[in-house]
Amino acid sequence: SDEIVNKLIKIAILDPKKKGKLIFDGYPRSLSQAKNLDFFLNSSNQKIDLIFFLNVSKDIIIQRIEKRKKIENRDDDDLDTTLILHYQSIQNLACELLRLN
């Protein structure tokens, strides 16, 4: 949940040993998480220096998920619903976050 992830991110951001040394991979995944990240970075006088946005086509993602599903014997990768909805929500969120920055 956002609450759990946000608490973990807060701990990492406020750790003086990690100041200016963090890399976030796959975070934030929601607008709530993005606002949380912004708040804690600002309150600890830190900022994001660089954002990588890997724009991968939906077809390539589907191929990778299908392969992962077979190799790892996963049943949580339902192409017809979960994956397509997740892809669309991530695309929308990424556009929103990039506009904020």
C-alpha cells in the first residue's frame, strides 16, 4: 500500500548516510507516492537530479510478461485485464509525473 511504501521511503530519505545517494526504481507508482516523495525531499533539502523514462511499447511489454509468466509459472500476470490496465495507469501516471517535474 502507499502508506507502507511511503514510510519506507521516508526512512531512506531522512537517513543522513543516504542523503544525495538514492536511486528510485519504479517509484513513485501513484500520485500519492509522488507527493510524498516531493514532500520528504523538500523537507530534507534534497532534490531529484535526473529522471529516466524508458518508453517501451505495449507489444514488447506483453512479450516480456508472457515469457515471465511461463518461466516463473506466475498466474498474477493476466494479460486481458491486469496487465493492460496496469500499463495504461503507468503510462498516465508517468505523463503526469513528468509534467510535475
